[in-house]
Amino acid sequence: PEAWLWSRDVIGGGRCPVVDTWWQTETGGIMISPLPAITVTKPGSATVPLPGISAAILDEEGRKVGAGKGGNLVIDRPWPGMARSLYREPERFVETYWTRFGRETYQVGDAAFRDEDGYYWIVGRLDDVINVSGHRLSTMEVEAAIDSHPSVAEAAVIGIDDEHTGQALVAFVIPKDGSESGDELTAGIDEHVADRIGKLARPSAIYYAEDLPKTRSGKIMRRLLRDLASGHELGDTTTLRDPEIVEDLKEQVERSR
């Protein structure tokens, strides 16, 4: 929401509509999106499906859930750009996308909810929704809370295994220019997250960097952040924009152990 508001007010002068879209490579095009200057928008929501697209939120048993309740985002009707298969892996295609809720329902793999106006809010990948002491938390939700701290420029949050809580949150944070990283900022972020979401959402560790490991197209490589926080060997790093960022973070994580 903070990036949405900044784009509208600073770049667009409060007049330029922000088109916040949801789609996947596999869908062949945008699926949920406002129509510029027509759809009433809300910061952080992709709004409603485009004409001809039918989406739904299902619980674990495949039942549609009501407003405000989270669940599995699905596409429950065919659409023109849909993927037909995976190259040389037709069985994997069916198993990944068309098995959990039946052969007529496309399993997106994202968690989401709809508000009272029917607007869709994407919470994050289902594998990025973690269980902390019996409470399900979205890493995207915690990221948004940290990003809203006045001294934070950008944050990435991942979940790791924890022997005490089952899973734990770890945050990687870029402070804004002029803001100092350290114990004071960490305490401020913890308090901010506790106020926005609750004490259970406070990260178990916060690491600071000048940048985050990203691909050349600007996507944060969360897989590498999980490897770093868990102490695992790093996987393929050939698509990294700046490999030195990972080395700096690796040293910081190792020092904290």
C-alpha cells in the first residue's frame, strides 16, 4: 500500500490511476486488475477479475469462503490464454494445477481474501504462509508492516524452521538514507510490527543491507534468503544482479550465530 500511495501521489500528482495487477506466466495474461479510470481502486488490492475471468477463494475442503476470510485463490472457469501443458511433463502439469480442487479448477498457489466489496487481496504464495506457534502468518503481510516503518526503504521476510515455535520469521531490511541500522532500529521495527499485526509477527532476527539479492529483472531471490537464514548451501546464483550483496549478508548471518 505504501508504494501504491507514493506512486499515485508523488509520480502521478494524485491524478494518475495506479493499475495493480495479478496474473501469472501460466495464465497468459492479466487476470485480476482495475480498469484505468473506471474501477474504483484501493491501495494494495488488485481489485476484481477482468471481464470474462471467474475467480474464487476456497478453503482447504474446496468450499467458497465469505468476505474477509482467507483461502486458496483459484480460477474456476476456462479462459483464452490458459496454459495447456508443461513441455514433456503433462502429468506434472495436471498434478500441480488441476488436482487439488478437481480438473475444472485451476489451483493458483496463492493465498488471498475478498473484502466486503468483492475486491481481491493477494496475501502471498501459499508456501510463504507460515505457522508460528499455531498462528498462520503471511510473510507478505509482515513485509508490508515493516515497509511502513518510516526508517525502512524495503524489506523481505522469509520463514525458517524453529525448534521452539515450529517456524520463525526472519527479515532482511534496507534502511532509508539517513537512517542507522542497529539495535534502536530493530527495536522500533519490532514495536511497529507488534502494533500493526501482533507480537507473534515480530521477526526472530533482522539483518540489514544496502540492497537485497535480486535478479537482473529486479525480483527478490527469496530462495537465497531462506538458504542464508537457515545456514544451508546457496543454490544457483547465476541470475543475481549483484553477487556481492549475498556475500555481505552471509557474513552478517554467520556473525549472529
